[in-house]
Amino acid sequence: MSETITQTEAVQSWLREASTTAAEDLGQMQGMQGEMRGYTRMMDALEEALPELIAAVNELTDRCGNVDLNWRPHRPTLSRLCVSFDREYTVTLFVRLDACTDEAVQAALDTIADALPPGDPFPNRPNTVTGLVARDGQGIGVRLNERLRENGSGTTRSVTLLPGHRQPQEDLSRTEAVRQLRRALCADAVAE
């Protein structure tokens, strides 16, 4: 998504002008202080120049994501915009949970599973993908791991839930992950 945003003509035009102007101003302040000032100025300018983009990302990510800037002060033409979810982990994909049903949660997990790297994982190195599942402005990280079975025949999967400021819930079965994710995101879910 970040590449798609960066490649649009309006963003490219704004990035060229704003990043070059900010880089030219680096001589006025030294080191990190100058870089932070340039970043802050660019983010302020972004809010003025492309408010529709910021609003669209906010809406599409159910208020869990925002537009951020990867500014390259010494190579301003390589600067780009990205969607950030302000997490301690990298979010590979975003999935909106539209209904509080087991089927909807299972569909969200399937979407994340579809993003696993192709092919069998290496021994002691699982294939991993991390998504963010969100509903009503609340998001929970979901990491799916696919490992080789100990006996070497086929693979097995496990789910780790990464709730905001709580400990991860690791090595959950798919059934348990559906139940926990539904409970965390759906206040109206029936207690089991």
C-alpha cells in the first residue's frame, strides 16, 4: 500500500518539492536536530497539502493507521510516504473485521494466512506473517507461524495474538485464536 500511495502523481509532486526544500534547510541546523525539524515541517506541510489522503487512510484503517513519512534528508528524492500502525512490530497487512461472528474472524485469519510466504518453511525457521485485525478503531496484531512438523511430514500452524499493551498470547490453535480475537474485538460477543 505504501508504494501505491507514494507513486501517485499528487504525492510524487508534493514529495519532490517538500523533501528538497526541507533538505536545503538542513544547513541551518546540524545533526539530528536539523533532520527532526525537517521531518516535522514536512509532516505539517503534508497535512496542509494532502488532507484527503490522511482522511482516507484514517477511514480505510478504521482509525488504526496513519500516514507517515520516510524522509531521506541526504537523498530527498528517495523519500516516501507509508502507512504506519504505531506498533512494535511490522504490520504486513490490515484486515477489517466487519462482523462479530466466528465466520468473520475465521475469514480474517484466512486472509492473513494467504499472505504467508510460499513454500515450506526451513527447519527451525517458520514462515511468518503479521497482520492487524481491527474493528471500531481497536486493532489486535495477529502473527501466523507455519512450521515444519517435528517428524518432517508436512507443516503445522499456530497463531500469536499481539494485543496492545498486554502480553502476547502465543501458540494458539486456530479455534482458540478465533475465540480470543472475537472476545477482544467484539464487546457484544457471547461469553463461552
